[in-house]
Amino acid sequence: MEPAAAPPRRRIKLALQGGGSHGAFTWGALDRLLQDDRLEIEGIVGTSAGAMNTALLADGLAAGGPELARRMLAEFWEGVGRIASTGPVRPSPLDSLASPGTMRFSPSWAVADLMMKVFSPYQLNPGNWNPLRRLLEQVVDFARLRAAPGPAAFVCATNVLTGRLRIFDRAEMSAAAVMASACLPQIFQAVEVEGQHYWDGGYSGNPPIFPLIYMGGCPDILIVQLNPINIPEVPRDMRAILDRINTLAFNSSLLREMRMIRFVTELIDRGDLDGARYLRLFVHAIEAEAELAALDPSSKLNADPGFLRHLAALGAARAEAFLATHFEAIGQRSSVDLDTSFC
């Protein structure tokens, strides 16, 4: 008797949020997803740290499949940790005893935080030195990424002068485009791409969902969520207040798109829209809202190797839980309640 044929793989699209060093959570989540041969990644969109993860994942999958993608993700994030371990801003010994990721007791962080509030990156870093760009170019072969077949890939940035969202698709992907998507204006000078200047894509889409809708294909979108929508208490110190303001701004576009998805879904379910013409989307999420919301705001700029590994382990555990609980929903239904999760 011939062995039964393996069931077809379930196709998904990934939407990867940005969140500074919290992007290591996504590293862990992707590493676990890539080990599951029941899945096929059809498209990826990312912003900021999510844009870096998008480039790494898309290039790795196209060039060597899931195992190469896993190695490239690990190489990049371990490289981020090495850069941070020799940099001037690091957690103090007291921070390691306080809570995961915090740098609130670090004198170097206090000085850096003050300097970022007083001086612009054009004053603090006139040469626009950014070691992350060199690392990204060492790990990702952008010429190969643009030319090779593979999952659709998109990163987004915000045009400084017009405020408009710019989507860079796979054919336009470059180190400059990815760094534009990750350009926090308090830290780095605006990134120039094709004569236009860009800041972090999170100001206009974190991440934008519509590129995954417009490309067609499978109906399942899996959001790897870094920025908490809900927090347990009102922020009271200035850094926490500013962090919450940024989080609200970075989540606003995603929440609007989720409301529109819910609205269209309701119209299809009521028969007011033709379900054969309009794609009924299924939304899923990998998140650790309570754990990430509890982290100190300084942790988003803390790339200490131990903290990055902590986040990656958390991401892998949450991806494991998603697969164990919601794998059967892929292709069938949403596994998140849009009303309570995003709307």
C-alpha cells in the first residue's frame, strides 16, 4: 500500500509590526513558524524592525528555504546583540536585577535619553553613522532578493515632506528602503531614497495590511504584534507618556484597517457584498501584549544579547501556542475576535 499523500500546506501572509529591539520577539516567532512544514508563506509586509525581518525572511526563503531563512534571522539578531554589547548605551548591573530589558538605572541611557530630547541626529551624528545598515547589507543580498522568485514582500516608510505612506515592493527592496522604514527621527537622519526623504513607516502604517489584500491569493493574514493596544495603567513619568503616545500613533493605522476588514466581512456575511468578488479575510495574531506592555519604555532601545534572546524565546513560545491552538483555523476562519482585539 502506498503511503498517504501529505495534506497540502496551508498558505498564510505575515504582517510584521515594528517596535525597536522588541523585533527580536518576531525573530523567535518566525523561527518557530519556519520549522512547521505544514505552512507556506505567500506574502510578507513589515515596518521598521518588521521591515528588517521581512527582508531577512524573504531573501532567506527565496535563496535557500526555511532553514536558510532561520539562519539569516539568527545571524542578524545575534549581530545586533554584538553591536550593542560594545556600544556606549547599555543596561547597568542594577538593571539586570530590576526587570527584563530595562535601562532606567543606566547612567549611559540617562545621558543618551536627555541628549535625544535636546539635540537632533543632525547635531549628534552629523556623519549619519548607523551600524545596523552595514549589518543588514552583510546578511541580506538585496540584488538576489529583488531578482529571485519567492513570497511577495513589502516594506513601508513615511515621506517626511508629504506625510504619505510609501510602499516598497520586492522589486524595489534595498538597504536604503529598509533603513527608511526603520528611521526613528529622534535617533537617525531621514533616509533618502530616489530623491525623497523618509522616516519610520510606523507613523503611517505599522504595518499596512492593504498590500497583502491587493496582491490577492490566500485569505489568511497573521499579524505578529509588538505594540500593545491595551496597557494596565495610565503612564505617569515622561518617558512612559511619550512611549504611549508613539504606540497610539503607530497602532492607529492598523486599527483603522482592522475596522474596515470587520466592516467588509459583515457586509459579505449579510449578503450585501458578493463573496465571490470580494475576498473574505481571516485574521490571526501572535502577540504577548501583557508581557510587552509591562516592559520599560527604555527596553525598545535595549539590544543587550540576553534581552534579545529573552524576547526571541517569548516569541517562539507564543508562535508554538498559536500553532497548537489555531492551526486548524487557517483557511477556515479568523482566530482573533476583531471586536475585542483590534476594534
